[in-house]
Amino acid sequence: MSIEDDLDRPADAHAGAVVSDPDARASAVEQQLTDEERLALVVSVMGSNPVSPGRDPRIPEDVPMSAGYVPGVPRLGLPALLMSDASLGVTNPGYRPGDTATALPAGLVLGASFDADLAHAWGVALGREARARGFNVQLAGGINLAREPRNGRNFEYLSEDPLHTALLAARTVEGIQEQGVISTVKHFSLNCNETNRHWLDARIEPAAHRESDLLAFELAVERARPGSVMTGYNKINGEYAGGNRHLVTDVLKDAWGYPGWVMSDWGATLDWEFALAGLDQESGAQMDTMLWGRRPFLDDLPDALADGRLPRERLSDMVRRILRSVYAVGADTWSGPVPLDAAQEAEHADVALRAAREGVVLLRNEGVLPFVAGEALRIGVIGGHAQLGVATGTGSSAVTPHGGFAGVVKVGGPGVMGVGRNLYLLPSSPVAELRQALPDATVEYDPGMSPAEAALLARRVDVAVVVAVRLEGEGFDLADLALPWGQDDVIRAVAAANPRTIVVLETGNPVVMPWLEDVGAVVQAWYPGQAGGRAIAEVLTGRVNPSGRLPLTFPRSLEDTPRPELPGLGTPWGTPVEISYDEGAEVGHRWYALHDKTPLFPFGFGLGYTTFEHSDLAVTGGATVTARVVVTNSGDRPGADVPQLYLRSVDGRTRVRLLAFDRVELEPGASATVHLEADPRSLARYDTSGSCWRIDGGTYRVALAHDSGDAGLSAEVELEPRTFGR
């Protein structure tokens, strides 16, 4: 199915909703609840873990530990809500001894695939694995835009672009909810930095917010109908996300007509009055006690209800929204775990491998890749703990893989997330996979502890593969974009010793590359998941033709970003921080185009072992932009292309937007006709005075390109002036 086919699907054509009228059913059941039952439904408590030791008395002994527990109402057939993190697999941070799950790659790997069908399969795997453990709420659907290349949590998300993010996130949510498991989208909104995130005030102009981060949420909510939306830790324009009436009530619930429930992030409910602003559920109440000294919904809502400060109708609405999602998704139609069979386990492993293969981005290749089949190469693999496995990100998204981690390097740090700040290695060793893929080759390993030692190996081999890793994770932003632990110096020394040097990057963000012109190839593998070592080996040996495209712009330096200095970086944990996102709606590739800056690598960029040509572009205007283009594989290998349609200017003024994209797999010499259609909101501006989207009309220049920096095939169309939406 193409992206365009998906765009044509009606908004309610999502999985799970196999009920005639979830609103009526929710209303009828809510009327039968006692106040005690209502108040219990609007609070979740955490299972036992390093942050919250001991079993909360609200959690029955026969219930598995999870990120969140909300008691059910057995007399009315309402199941308890058991919630688990997150978007990269079912996590287990000390909750359930011995439980492991499929460790999917980083969200950016899915983003780099530009593959909506893969996103759906990813969601199916998440939903099945949650259900197999009895979890009926998967806290997956991270869609914050990558505004800041130092954000330690970018690896969990999908991209810097709202359209790209929303389309892939929506398909993931649909896949989860088809399994009768409620999905979330998070973190609403502008949770784009981790430095002192609980005290961060994100400042942005309201119209620009609607055209960027909120547009990603709007499209995802509209298309996939996630059962819940999770608010972030931060403030937005001075008000905490969970208590921000404008965003939660005026925009999400009223303007967008969102029918589900709004939960806080864990430890992000500071006051019971957040309920008056639109928050429906306090999450992880123990975290609120740890951070703020109270559990506002658990401790204060009963009194507020009793004395009339919390209107009874507001409490009923909070509960109805939760019930509505349970019934719409079908989370009440099953009880207890639904074990996976061997075929499903194998399918999930295949999803992890497929994602790793499609998400690898080849950034540079000066004729050194792929390795020649059957050649008796001497290969030196250097650094990155590549003899053990591949790196993964840290925090609440970290998944314990089948068989356990290949290694854990304890690091630590301040704040509540410091205990989990470790370098985790998934057991998929690039060294072992290369040896298996190239039985005629000699593969040696050097740990890369010093440039001089690494150079000794590099001098005596035919080709050197330096695997560079960077520890990134929840709760911490990066200080810069360099590789840590002296790895840049190692790469320089190896490249000086051997011109056939390949750098494989296992990172969750862009890196600067002072050695770029000295190496033969650069492979961006991100955090590639449980099958990452195999995918890397397959790309290096040519068994897989790399087809990933960058979901992030790679800057040349921090000076070429909207914020060369990150406010608050280096301040003690608990320090209030204000970040003005002055770039507004011009996030990522939009900002580079507007300021006429050339990045190191543009959004959408990626090389392969074949070439693709675009021809016969036909574009029409009117109410929106539609395009047709012929894509031809002009090389000698099968491969996948990602044709991308961009807005370039309006009436001669620079205005860049990704309008549509598709992924096309073609045999050598084969062609396919691709049809693309822009969502009108990508062409419009948001008018805060009229509370609507506005297309001014005029001449719109668009381009069908290989990436955001490619001139591509351009055309001009006329659009009609109009207003629409809210």
C-alpha cells in the first residue's frame, strides 16, 4: 500500500473499533459507577522498579508489574488497565524477572525507512507482544519533532518533519490498536529537550506551533484515533503541558474533536486543577510524590469533588473518555495474556530485521562498498564493542532482548533517569555477522581504545571498519555533536593508516564528521535493534542494497543550527530552563532552506548501490497539489527509491514543506508511476485570528526530488484561495 492509498482511507477506518457506539456504551457504564470507582479510574500507579520500589497496595498480587496500573470494575465487565512502555518494544525495567521481548530498532530507523507498511507491521508486533503479557495499553506513539540535534531522546521519535512523522506514527498506532491494545501518541507537546525537562518552559509563537509540532499530532490523531494522548513534562508558553487549557481543551478536544482521554507523563501532574484544564488521568502517581511531594489526583481530587471545586460533570467526562477508548479499541473483549505462537515470534523478529535493513542510511561511498563477493579480504573491525553487539538508547524505551543484553556499561548521571543511564548492547555482533557472511575473509577485532593501537590493525588489513557509538537517552541532552571517548581521533588515525576505511555510526542523533573527506564510506546505522549486527553486515557485503533516507538534517556544526548554545545545558538537575523555539514552524530542512544554509547531509538523503531516475513529472493545482512521476531503476541492482514532493516557494518567496512521499521497490531497468497528493495543511498557514487554516492562493512552485537539498524536477501550479479547518 502506498502513502497515497493510505491518505485516502477514512479517518475512522482504523482497527480495533469493532463496536457500534462506544460513546453510548461509555456513557451508560459511567452512570453506573460509584464515585470511588470514578476516582480510581483517573489515576495510575507504577509497578515495582528501581525508581518506585515495592508493590503498591492497589496492585493485586496476581497482576504483573507494569509502568501503570488502573483498577477495573469487574461487576461491569471493565478490565483493569495495564500499561507498558513503549515505542521500541515491550520494556521491562526491573518489573518482571526473566521477561524479554523483541527489541526493535530506534524510532529514527523506522523514520529512515519512509515505509508506511513497515510502520504498520511494527505496530502489530508491539500490540501482540503487549497483549501476550496481559497489557492492554501500550505507551507507544512517540512523535515529538527533532528540533534540537542534542536532544537525548530523539532516537525514540521519527523525524524532524510533521507530515513524515504523522503518517508513520498513525500506521504504527493502527497496528497496535488492531490487536485490541490501546495506543498513545506522546508527548503533547514540544517535549523537544531533556535538560531539566520537568522545569523547562518551551516558548513558541502559537501559529508556528500549529504548523509544526501540533500538525504532527493533529494528523496522527485524525488518521489513527489513538485511545490516549500523553502530555509532556514541560511548560508551553508558561503553562505546564498537562495543565495547559489552550492545548488540551481548546485545541485537542474542541478544535480537533478528540474523543479519547488525556493522560500525563509519569510525574507530570503538579496540581489537581490540571483536571479543570482538561487532563483526564494522573499517571505514575508515585513519581509525582517523588518530584513534587504530592499525588494531586489521588490525594486532592476527592476533596475537590466533595466541596464542588471539581464539577461532577467534569469527573464524569474524564471517566467517559477512558471508557470510550477501551470500548472503541476492544480492550474489554479479552482477558489475560494471549500467548504468541512460534510463527508470530518469527514474524516479529523479521520486522526487527526488516526495519534495520531499511533504516540503514549510506551517507558516503567512494567505491569501497559493497565488499566484492568471494574476495578473500582481510577486514579489521575497530571499536564500538562490535565483538559483543550493537548499541541501543537508554531510558523508559529500553527493551530487554531475548537472551538478555550482550553487555551493559554502567554510566549513571543526575536526576531520576540517572539510574538507567547505561550503554546497553543488544546481542547482534557485527564482527560475528561479518564472519558468517564472509567465510573466505579474515575478520580481526580491535577495541579502539587508542588511535595508535587501532592504526596498527588498520595497516595490515585490506579494509578497516570503525564502529563508533554514542550513549544517548532519556533525561539527558548531548553537550555537543562529537563522538565521545576519543573516537574521532581513532577514526582519523585509522583513515590515515588505510584509505579503505568505513565508518559505521551507532548513534541516536547527527554527528559532526571532521574526518569525512578522509574515509571511504560512512554508514549511519542508528540504534539498529536486535538484528542490527546482521543488517550492518548485509549492507557492507551488498546482500542488502541500502535504501534508508535521513529523517533528520545533519548540520556541519552547531553554529549552523537555530541554537548554537542550548539554554540550561550543564545546570544542576532541578534548574528552571526557558527555550525559545524561535525557528517556529521552520523546523529542520525548512530552516536550512529559509536561511540558505547547506547542511552536511540534507533531510531525505541516502545513497545506495543502484541509481534512480525521475521523469515525466505532471503536477496539478486547485484545492491542493497532486503530482505524478515515473521512477526508474537505472542501475544494475534491485533497490528502493523514495521520491519526495516538496513545496519550494509561494509567489516567489521561499517556503519549504515536505508535501508527500512514497517508497518504491524496483528491479534493474524497471519503472513505476507514482502518484502523490499533498495534505492542504502542508500548503497553508494557520490563522490564529480566524482559528482556521488559510491558503492565500497564487503560484506555488513544487519539486519532485531525491532529498530536501536536491533541485529535482520542478513545476508551478496555481492554488485557489480558501480557508478550512479549525
